[in-house]
Amino acid sequence: MHQPGWTPCPWMLTLPHLVCGSGLPHIERSVADPRQKGFSMDRQLPAPRARGRTRRVVAGLCVTALLPLAVACGGADPTTRSAAPVQKKDPALHALLPAKIRAAGALTVATGDDYPPLVSLGTDNKTLVGVEPDLIQAIAQTLGVKVTFARASFDSLIGGVQSHRYDLAIQAMLDKPERRGRITFVDYFRTSSSILVPEQHAKDVAALGNLCGRQVAVEQGTAQVDDLEAQRKKCAVAGRGAPQVLVFPDSVGCFQALSTGRAEAFVGGTPTVEYQAAQSSGRLRKVGTPYRFLPYGILVDKEDKALVTAVQKALQKVIDNGGYTKILTAWKVGAGALRQATVNGGAV
């Protein structure tokens, strides 16, 4: 049975998770034809995006960042003004790039558009804004090339970089050792995981252990899915009800599930949890203590050692000249700053 007013979603039971399957009109989004993301006003659940089959290149996309302002339910920052310092081309670093990238004069970078303050769409519904597009822009300017962004789902990033569909990918992916068998990370930000709950549940939830028996939203393919799987086992050992894990294809569905009462908690990256809490006028609260501190990394094909070196050295130059600090400060996430652009620097 479904609640009155809800459009039924064909939930597929993929133990131990519930994944929203197909059956509803697919919500396509692009620069040319932006549509509403996630739940609509009649409370339809979002259909999943294609997994690595379709690449939507954001042609001519303006890659800028700006000071964060109000955002509702994972929406984009309401302006497109850049706050990122312009970087000068370094000929020596440009020479480190693979010949095919030097010839093309551009990097193709896979990214998302719904995870502020790291990345989202501006009010024009086409300009990518946030920490990640700003950093990629700074790296590209230092290397003397342009950037072409391609919209990709989180769980398609590794395969897309491995298959050379993309030169790089960046979308709040933790540099975890088990992922390095397929790709290399150039680390750019130190982060953690946190829990976000509606205000009425703030007194009842302070840690993952308090999620037993609750409906919890999480984004597909993220490390937090693994965290909740581990928590299910702990709840079972303790003789308590397991959390019902609602896996969404993007963070928009997660946040709107919270706002409509379908989910009682969301587990995700601390920067986004804090951002959503700050923009919710008290309706959402970050609870408990952040856990598992690891860096986010830019994804590079592990066999493309020249590109790894070029990206790492370019990012380090942006760190050394102060541009990196200005970007993070503009987005109020300076606490996650790294002093060194490490390669595969994450450790569990």
C-alpha cells in the first residue's frame, strides 16, 4: 500500500536495500532543457538515470564558482558569479599532459550537478558552481587547456574513466584503498561522513547505532551504502530492527525524501550535510559526530601516469599560490583544506 497522494514507485527489493526502479516518466535534465529534479510537487519518486550508457556533454558550459547563498532541497546556488582566482598557464606543466590532450586543448571531466556546496547548477540552470568545478577550472587553467564537463551518475565514474570516456572525474568520491585497483586518486579535500535528520528526530539520533528500525536515505554507489549495510548487521546482532535503506540515484531524491517524511535520516558527506542543514531554516539538523575522515579525490585512469602527474602538480601549484584557499573559503569549507595534493593518500 502507498500513502494517499503518493504516485506509486515500483520499488525493487535488492536485499538489503530498496531501490527505486523504472516505471515513472524519466526525468531528463540538460543545459538546453533543464527539468525539475527529484520529487515533483505531487510527490513522485525519481526514476534512476542511465548507468554509463549515455554521456551528456555540457557543451560550452561556463565553469565558475561563487559565494554560496540559499539553496532549497539540494538546488543550485542562485547566482553564477565567479569567485575563483584566474590561474596562469604553466608551460612546463602543460608539457606533462598526454599528447592527445595537448592536441585537443581540453579535458573531458565527468561530474554531477546536485551536491552543493561541492557542485550544483546556478540560477541559469547550466552553469556549474561549487568547490569541484572551481578546482577543475583552476587546474585546467594552470595546465593551459579548457574543460568540457559531462554529466555522469556517481556509480558510473570509475568505469567511465577506465574506458577513457572521460579524462578525469570529480564528484565527492572518497579515496578508498579498495577503489585503487581500477583508478588513481589525486586528493583535493579532506572530508567525513555525517547524519542529517528532520528536526523532530534530532533528539533521537546521534550516531549510526540510532538508525536501527528507521528509514534511511542514501545515494547509490557511495561509501555510506556500505556503512548502512554494516549497521544492519550490528542492529541484527543487538536484536533490534534493521534500518530500511532507501537508495536514490542522486542526493536530490535523498533530501526530498527527508522533507516529505519518507525518510527519517540521510547519511552522506559532511560538507553537504552541513550545507543542507544551514539552508533549511532549522527543518533539517546535522546530528552526532562526523566519522571516517578520508580525502575526496579526482579520478584518473591508473595507467595514465602522465596525466596523474600533470593534475597533481597543477593542483599543488594552485594550493601553493593561494588560489585553493580562496576557493574553499568562498564556499565556507576551509576546514577540509589539504596542504599537499597527494596521490592515493586516503587510508582507512
